[in-house]
Amino acid sequence: MHSTLWVRERLAYFFDYIFVAQKDYVEHFKSLGHKQVHWLPLACDPQIHGDRQLARVYDIGFVGKVMSSDHERSKILQELARRFKMNEYGRWYEKEEITGIYSASKIVVNIPANGDLNMRVFEAMAAGALLITKKIANGQADLFRHGENLVEYKDTEDLLAKVSYYLQNEKERARIALNGRQLAIKEHTYERRCEQILKTVFAGAPVVLVAKVREDNPTNVHLKYAEVFSMMRKYSPSSTK
């Protein structure tokens, strides 16, 4: 099982309302017995991720982990770098630098890990680059429209063809990129996500308290707390393991 999912499953035990960033996981958490599970996609912060009005000197921008175990992402990026002008995608960027890369890129390519609708989607769009991302589930089609505010690809061959096409068709690329930026700034900010949380929790009266920890016996509750504290130590940045 994916380690981050395992962690979230344990933490969910303690909460009355559970919000998941990936729509596909809503039913998974409901199947574990949680009664209030809601989809809350990731987002952008316009003050951090907005278009910096830089010259778009890169054909393609990419910032993210490139691990040897992730053969698909690594092979695709190598092929893109061979054909087009890219930033140094293999290096580490401070968070303050990421928006600069996206703002200096004509296209940002997203190669999602585990089929997740990740932060790069929202941050690249907010920076005004054309986002070309793999066609996935997890609610992507609920939020965006292919050819209107982003472009989806099916496989590596399709991706390469679409990158070439939109680099050659500047007006069409700019139109979709602008639509994407406007949508991200209007609908997909962390401020809007906070509003969604408040609306969900306080829409009814009274607030419904149904965390599994509230219904469990004291012995099991203590064991769950011990498991979480152990888990926090294991995944702590200061851990020596």
C-alpha cells in the first residue's frame, strides 16, 4: 500500500470530517467506516503562484522528483529534453523558485505519480503556462476541460505530438493558458478551499461529531494514539532512520 495513504488512514480515525485531495479516495475512506468524507482538491495561492510576467524562455518547464524507480517520468523527461528547451528538471528547486520556472515556460508538462491530481496542475495554470497533463481520473474532468483550460495527453507519443503542436501554434496555446490561469485564480485557490471546508462543516446545525475515536473503547484509543505518535517519529524530518 502507498505509504502516504497508510498514514492518512490512521490519522482519519481521529477526525469528524475528512477531506481528501484525490476524488478516487472518497469511496475508499467511506469503506473504512468514516461517515463524513468529502473531496477537497489541491489548489494555488495567487500571491505565490501567480504569473511573474517573465520572458518565456523555456519551451517546457518541469519541477518535481525524478527518481530512478519512476521509469515513466524519467524516460518522458529525457525525451522531452532531447527535443525541446527545458529548465534543469533534475535539480532541486526552492519553493520560491518554482513559480519563476513556470512563469518562464511556454508549457508545463505534468506527469502525475500514482494518478494523482497534484499541486503542479494548479500552480502551473496560475503562472500562466499552458498545462499539458496526462488524462487521469481523480476528478480532473470535473474541474477542467481539455482544449479549453488545459490539454490532456494519453501516452508519450501523444504528449510529444501535442507539445510540438502547441509550440507551433502560439495563439491557441496562449488562449488555453489564459483560460487556465483565469480559472485557477477564480475557482482553485486555497481561499476557496477554506470556504468549502467552512460551508461543509457549518452548513447544518449542529456540527456532526462522528469520528471513530469517539465510539471506540479506551484501550483501543490509547493504542491508536501510540501508533500515530510512533508514525510521527518515523516520518519526522529529524528522524535518523
